[in-house]
Amino acid sequence: MRHYVLPSLIALLLLVPGPINARTTLITGGHLFDGRSELRVENPGILIQRGRILAVGQGSDRIENAKRIRLEYDQTILPGFIDLHAHYHVDLFQAGRVDETEAYPLMFLGNGVTTTFPGGEKQPEKMRALRLAINRGERIGPRILNSGPYFGSARPGWEADRSAGSIHQEVHQLAEQGTAGFKAKNPTRDELAALIDAAHQQGLTVTGHLNSGVGDSVNPKDAILMGIDRVEHFLGGDTLKEDRHAYLSWKHVDTDSKAFRDIVDLYIDHGVYFSATLAAFGAFGQTDSPVFEDFADEQRFLTDYAREHHQPREADDFTELADILYWVKKDTLKAFYDAGGGHLITLSTDHPFWGEYTSPFYIHREMQAMVRAGLPEHAVLRIATLNSARAIGMGDQLGSIEPGKWADLVIVDGNPLEDITHTRNVRHVMKAGQWHNAEDLIRQAEGRIGPRSEEGRSYWMPRANEAEE
């Protein structure tokens, strides 16, 4: 399995967690799921100093003047959640996406998401500025692992048949700016090969939204042999027909077939991670499932103007297919897990906001969808924490509650190992030793998404602006 060590300068840029609480903190009471075990146990005490976990259990009470936080007995401490496809994208008027950076940082953190990899940024400079502002302590939000723009034809203005040299040059520039990894979306074979080579030279990972191999697209099977680190949405391989789009083949996948077993074995043999994005397809398909029952009034985060005038996504040609794929993808994820791929599954939400479901709350829908697919709760919690940390090359820093790692913690009411929906009951969040009240974070985000009047509407309509130009 691949293991990446970030170059020292890049590591410094990425891992600076923002202002560090120098005071020592001792958290006692409640219960603990550390991300490594399958068990929830009584909290033996967690000692935190300068943003890192100093001790768990033995030795945690050795500093007498520590600030003490006592939790309720029924509360559970979890590692901070990591979303490896955390879109900040918003499309309120069906006129193109922009990255939302005012409310979303508060909302992600308030939902227990302490680390986000956006998985393709519409406005990379804006997202980079947000990361730097959070790191300087000027803004409150999760750790942002910038992805930069898409590499492939999904990027507006992408030049066809880009040379390997130009891709290497752009990757080098983005890495110098602190980009943490890269996303290929609809690349050609040559483009993907160049991206993987350039990223690995920088010690960084590549994830891919790929296709069946139709035309000059790339099947995940070929991408794995090229050395890709993560694949999104569907496993691929010979289960896909090269004369049609991947989604049209995947809805007929047979999990008992040799082709399916072969592609699963390829992932496991090469240590390639897989992001299923179950709930996103349920939303695209407007699926009738308990996963999509309202548990938060997410419209309250819109401005008054946006709440009145936004245009939710309507059903289209993809809606029926996405609904079919949601149920098929649940079966294939369970088959992948049962075949021994559980340690390679990551948590990715991939849900742009059209005025109904917001991306920061989607972490809980994705975990619930995984459990409803048949994965055990402890495995899903590990997917949302340690698996995802390892997949981005940060397993030594994040993903579990153990000495030496950043103090990223989520405190929820209840026991999510018995009922995964208890992850929704976030009460407190700690990111690199900074303690936050989740309700306060969520309250601060209310009424901030979208324009406040007709005069501000044009910013949120990039396609219309491009047409005018």
C-alpha cells in the first residue's frame, strides 16, 4: 500500500492548524471511540497540549493545573470527521456554481467535520484564501486541504490535449501554494498519467472521477494500473462496457461475477481507496429513503432573498438513473466491504447545494446510507476518520485519538455505534485543541448563504456572467 510523506515545506503549510491553545486540557467523563478499536469504552481521560493529544488513559491526569472538561455519561467522543469530497459549491439559481466561504466553514465544523478536501474547486484562489485565513486564526472553520481546480475536461476553459509538461508545471505551482492533493475529472489517459506522475513527485495524492474507457476516457482499472490513489463513485473494471458511459453500465453490475471480483481484488492488491458517494446519488435521484428525511432546517442558512428566489434543482434525464444507481451502489459497496475492502473505503459527500440539502450536514446522511447498505457502525465511523486520513496521506496526524496526533475531536450525545444517526447530535467540536460549541457555530452561519438583494444576485450566476462577456 502506498504511503506518502509530505515534503517538509508543504507539510508545514498544510498542517498548521490555526491558533493553538497552549494551555493543557484534560477531558474526562463520557465514552470514547478512538477510531482504531471497534469498541466504545468509558473515557479514560484525554490530555491535550498545544493542539496535540499528549496522553490517553495512563498519564492523562499527570498535570494538575490543566483545564478540565467533564462530559456527560451518555456522550461519546469521536475523532474529527474527514470529508474527502467536501464541495463548498453552491448553485442557487441554476446558473453555475460558486464556492461558498462565509457560512460553510462554520457549518462544516459545527457538524463535526474538522478536515475537508474539496475535491475540485470552482474558485481555487478564493478557497486558498479561506484556508490561509483559518490557519492565521482570522476565520473559524475546518482544516482545509485545498484540491485546486479539476484536471480534465470538467474544468471550464480546459485546453484539449494538454501536454505533460504543462500539467507538471501547474502541479508544481499549486503544490508550492499549499495544495494538498488533486482531482481528475474526465481526463484523457495521457492527462491522467501526467497528473499522477507530477503529483507523486510532490508527495501528493490524486483522486479521480472517471468513466468506462469509452472514447479517450479512463476506466478505473487503467487508472489503478497508472498509480492513482483514490477512485470516486464506481469501482469500474470489466464490469463496464467500453461502448457506453460508466453510469449506464454500472446500473447492471453483477456483484457475483468474475469481473466484479477481479476489480475488487485490483483495488486491494494496489491499496487504492474508494469513495462511494452514496447519498449524493440519492439526492441527484430525489430518492425516497429515510436517509433524506429532514433532520435540520437547512433553508435557515439562506439569506432572506435567497430563500425567496432560489431555484432548486428540477428532475432531468439523470434523475431516474441516479435513483437506480443509489440502490445499486449500496449493494456494490457492501460487496466491496465483504470482499475485504473495508480498510480502503473513504467518506466523501460530493453534494453541491441547490437550496435543499447543504454539504456540511451531508456527512451524517452519507454515514447513515453506509449503515443502511449493511456496513457495521464501527466500520462506518472508521471510514469517516482513520480511513480517510490515511487515504490523503495524513494517517500519522489525523483520524484517531492517540498520543501525538492533532487533537481533533467530536462530542455527540448518545452512542453512534448503536444508532449511527446519533452523529447528528454534535454538541462540541475540538480542532487542534480549540474547543467550540457546535450550536454556537451553527447559529453564526444562519442567514449567510446567497445574495441579500437583487443587486448581489449576479455574483451567484457565473454562467450568466460568462454569456454576457
